[in-house]
Amino acid sequence: MFRADPAPTPDARRPQAPADSRPPEGPGAAPGGIALALAVLAIAFLGCLIARLVSPPAPGVLLVWPAAGVALAFAWRGGARWVLPAAAGAALWAWVDTALAGPTLAAFAATAAGPALAVRLMRQLGDWKPADFRLDASVRFAMLVLLVAAPLDALIAAIGLPPSIAGADAGAAQRFAVWWLIDALGMLLVAPALLAWFGNGEGSLAAPGSPSAERASRLVAPDSLAIVATLAMGAVSAALAALGHPGFSHALLFLYFPIVAWTAIRCDEHATALTLLVTGLPLLALRAWQTSAAGVPASEALDAPLLLGCAVIVALMLQATAADRRFALARVARQAREDMSTGLLNDRGLIAEVGERLATPGRPDYGLIGLHLTNFDTLNDLCGALPAMQLEQDIAAVLQRQPGLRAAARLSAGRFALLVEADSVARVRAIARELYSQFNGQLFRTEHGSVRLQMCVGGLLVDRHAQIDSEDCLVSMSDALAIAASVREPQLFVEPLSQTMIDARRSHQTRIEQIREAIRDQRFALHAQPMVDPEAPPGKLSYEVLLRLLDRDGALIRPPEFLSLAGQAQMTPAMDRGVIRSVFAWLAAHPEALARTWKCSINLSGLTMSDGTIAGFIREQRAVHGIPAELIVFEITESEAIRNPAAASRLVDDLKAEGFGIALDDFGTGLATFEYLKRFPLDYLKIDGSFIRNLTTSPIDEEIVLSTVRVAQRLNVRTVAEHVHSREVLDRVTELGIAHLQGNLIGSPCPLAEIFDTTPAGEPLTEESGPRTRS
């Protein structure tokens, strides 16, 4: 058997993460080397300079908080050693700001230690259990920053800063708390923004290694609407402060929360991170100006970093939740269109794809080819599910390599379809023949055995001018497959999709919908055909109920027009339930007809026999309408009883337990043995009319009928002769010992009410009464 590389199988739970998302360690290993290390140092130094401009002074704190975020971002991007250039930038700023060795060393250590530990822990957590969702990764990042990195930096700073920098009135605990708050803000605000701006496609810091992280290979920009809203809010707040309303001015800043929340829900993680940085810096600068202008103590000026830090955390969590929701919706949409085991389209995806291409102006001619592995179920039972799946993946890989392919789909187990560009039926037939030769007869070997593949291929040419939709195309392809399955080797059939075929298919579908509507709306016309029943007391009638449907205009739809279509569309269970309900309701509404009924026969279809709830439904309807069970005989067909003997046996037992009669209809058409007469507790055996009709001219039919009558008499089962249409046949079946008769000679089908009006109450319907015909 051929063995192609299987098509990629997407993980149904989450997208695949890179095989090794761990970046190289050390400045020398990262792209850019020394030049990039100097750039990181410059970014950290510039960030500290900006912090001095936008931040209010805080006791015991060197304003180097952006450097911690720079260290964390580049450590995650390139390895833990990348904290060193960022820490060097913070130390350089501390030297420029203080010209003291102690604060310089403290700034270096406090910038490097926390981010390095946080990155290490994040990687260990990722190795232990990768984050399943974006929200998981964001929570990990925020918790490690707040509970590990920032506290460690604050502890080093509280211990390392000399009293000349800390201030006489700033205790160690206060210095620790302030540094912890500002350092956490730096990492939460700066690190995601830097990764969004300089990202290399590995996702963001907020979701390290997260499968749902979006790639940053494109240039991202902050949300302009959020920037405008923040600036407008800041301008109003500054105006209120200038007018002497500091309380209202400060309260107005809390509008920043809905602004960033709106941004986080609308934008991706990179745009959200940049927006937080671009809008957060003016907010800090505004609050610094307000506090300095109002003479607020520095210890009370930390409300802005606290507010901004809370807003950043809220935005990160909301953005992660929104990203997870978008990812889940995208996954559901992908699963709705794709087959997860082979990576091909599924039936819905193929319908959508074909529909889109058919709606394209100036479309070319297409070939639609279906493939059915007819012995797939046997292969699956013999070899197991996994080898069968591998075979389907191999077939999918071959289909994806077909020249001119526009779409390929797995419709169901062992059934495939592909859409190709083709300018003629000959081209479609050539592709179909090539596929047939590739698969049919190939030996598929597994450890459990070997099976030769049996393939049938059907195709059609969809002309560019054909007015057809995708569903009609797939139905026509299924018809071609059915024809291919019915022919001898090669099981291959390709045809052009003509307008006549399209119209015939639409007409067929329209007829099915009309029948479905008639059954759904219970537009039933109950007819009946009388029967000769020698056991009926005088004045009693035996008859078989026959169904006619009514169209929207009230015209009759006769059985040949709807029975086969109802069976194809699996509407017969609903139809049978409607007939049972209607017959019982009619008899209950006409007590005089019920009083004259000896046996009323009702047909049950094969699908109804397989319905495990039909016996309960019949029991319920009998109780609701008060119909004696001994008056009703249910007819089951021999062919359906043979097809599903277990279901038929259960149904017969349930109905017999309720007191209903059972008749086996069309006996002889299913070529069954007399074993079924012994298996089912029957009351009546209806010999099919194909044996009765030619009884006087066919010795073989006569012998079959005679043997059937003998066996039925031994089993104490009454025989019924159907299709008694002539006096000669009537005489002959009577000679053979058949007393129960049905046919046009006895009485033609007529509306149910007329059968009681035509036969007087005192006149039993027997073979001596002579023939009665009804229109």
C-alpha cells in the first residue's frame, strides 16, 4: 500500500506551540550582539530619564522603574543574561543622578535580580505545565511580577540605599512598599509594550510560550481612540485642578479604567500593551504636575502609580479573556469547516467553499469528484480505528497533491471529495481515472491483516454557465457515486452536469419538501379498502386503512407519488404516527363506525418498526381515544421484518401484549423462509398480490400459494389473498382454502366514511355478497 506523509492534524484543544520557543541565552547569542546590548542600555537609560520627567518624587526611591521593565522584556526575548545591559542603564542613570557608588550599585542590583528570577520561574512553569489559555499566562505573569520580581527588587533597594538618598523620615518598610509599587508598575507597563514593539514572533511577555499569543511580526500601533480619550480626560482633569477642584480632578482620573477596558476588549495584546504605555505616561505626568502644584506631600503622590498599576492589571486580564474568547470562536469556526483527523474540509466546509467559488464572477469550469472507499467499514473492523485513520490521512495527503486542486474534503468515514479546475468532461474523467488507479486494488497491510481497497469514483463537470448552488452540486456528485457503485469494473462514472439534471434534482427536492410539509401539517385523507372476513359477525366490517396526502390546494397525492420519497427522506415514522392518531381520533368521533368495525388494519413502515417508542405511542393513543385493542390489526412488511428481525420481534411482542392483532404483509416478496412464521406470533398472513394476480395461469405461483396456505394452517395463522381482481382468481383462491380476501373485486379503496355508508348495517361483506367496486 502507498504510504504518504499524513496531512497535518491540528490539535483540537489548542494551536501548536513552537517546538522550541526558548530563546538563546546571553547577549552574544542574541541577534545584534554588542550593538543590541548597547541599545538595551540606552533604552533603559532613556526610560529612567522619562521617569524623572513624568513621575512625582517618592521617598527612598531612585526613579529607575522603567529599567526593570526593559530588563524583563529583553530577558524573556533573549535570555536571562539580558538583564545586565538594562541594569547597567539603570546604574548609569543612578550615577548621573546621584554621583554616588552606593545608589549606583543598588540600582544595578535592584533592576537585575527581580526580572532574572521572574523569567526563570516563568520558564520553569512553562516547562512544567504550558499555559492552556491566554488568561492563564497573563495571571502567571502578573503574579510573578507582583509577588516575586517587584518584592525582591524592593528588598534589595530598601537595604542598599544609603540614608542620604532614602531620607531621614523614610523608614525601611516605607521604602520597601514604595519601591515595590513603582517597580511592579515598571514591569507591568514597560515589558509588554517593548515586546509588542520589538517582538520577533514569539508572542508577548504576558503569554510566554502561550499557544494563543498572537505573533508580533507586523508593526503594531497603539489605539488612537484610547489616546484621544485619555488626553481629553487629562485636559478636563487639569482644568478642574486649575479651577480649584482637586477632588473632582482626581476623581475624573478613574475614567481611565473604562478607557483601557474598552481598548483591551477591542484590540490585540500588542496594541493594548502599547496603548497602556502611551496613555499611562501622560497620566503620570499630569498627576505629578497636580501634586507639585498643590503642594501635596510626596508620600501622598503615589495614588497615580497605584491607579495606573491597577488599570494595567485590569487591562491585561480583560485582554487575555477577550483573546481567549476570540480564539475559542475561531477554533469553533475552524472545526465547523475542517475535518480534524485529516486537515481537509468537512461537508459543511466543502459546501461553503463550492458556494463561494460558484458565486465568483467569471468563474472557470470546475470538476467535482467524489471517492468512496466501499470496504472501509470492513477495514476498520479488521484493522482497528487507528490504522483506518492513518489510511484516511494517507488518502488526504494524496488528494492534496492533485494538480489544479481548489478544495478537498472528507465527507464521512471513507468518503472524500475534491474540487479541481477542468475545462472538459474528458479532463475530469482523466483525473477520476488516475485517482481510481491509485487507490482501487491497493493492498493495505497492518499487523492484524491485509485488505485490498475497493474504491468507486464518481464525478461531474460544473459548467461555468450552470445556475446551481453548492448543495445541488454535492447531491449530484452523490448520484454519480451511486451510479459508479452500481457498475462493473471499473467502478467509475463521470458526466457533465446539465441544466436538465439540475432542474430534475430541484424538482425532486421540491416534491420532497411538499410531502414533508403535508406530513408535518397532517394533511391526511384516510381511505379504506374492504376485506372479506368470514369471522366477522353480521353487520361488522373488516378493512385496511390506506393513506392519501393532500397538497396545498387540496388535491390528492396518491401513494406511488409519495411513499418512496417519504422513505428516502425518512419521513415514514412521522407519517405512521399521524395515521395512527388520525384513525383512532376518527373512530372515536364516529361511534357508529367504531361499533361496526370488526378489524381495522393499519400499515407500519420499516423505520417505524425500528422506533423503540412506537409501541408506547400506540398504547397512549388507544387510551386517549378509548379504542378497543382487539379491533386494530397492525401490518408489518416481510422485507422490513427480515431487515431488522430483532426490532420487529420486540414490536410484535409489545403490540400482542396490548391485545392488538398482527399481520405479515406482502409475504413472499422478501424471499424469506417459513422460519419467520414461527418466530412472530402472527394473526394474519397476507400473500402478496404478485402471486395471486397470475394464480390461474402460473403453476409456480399456485404451488407457492398452496404451500404457504398449508404451513399457515398448521401454525393456526389466517391467510389473506391480496389483489383479487377477477372472478376466476376468486374461485381459485377459495378452492385453495383462503377465506380472507382483499382486492378490487371485493371493493376498491374509497374514503373511510364511505365504506360504512355503502355497506348496509345488516349486510355482512362476504364473498357471497358479490363484487363491489368503488371509485
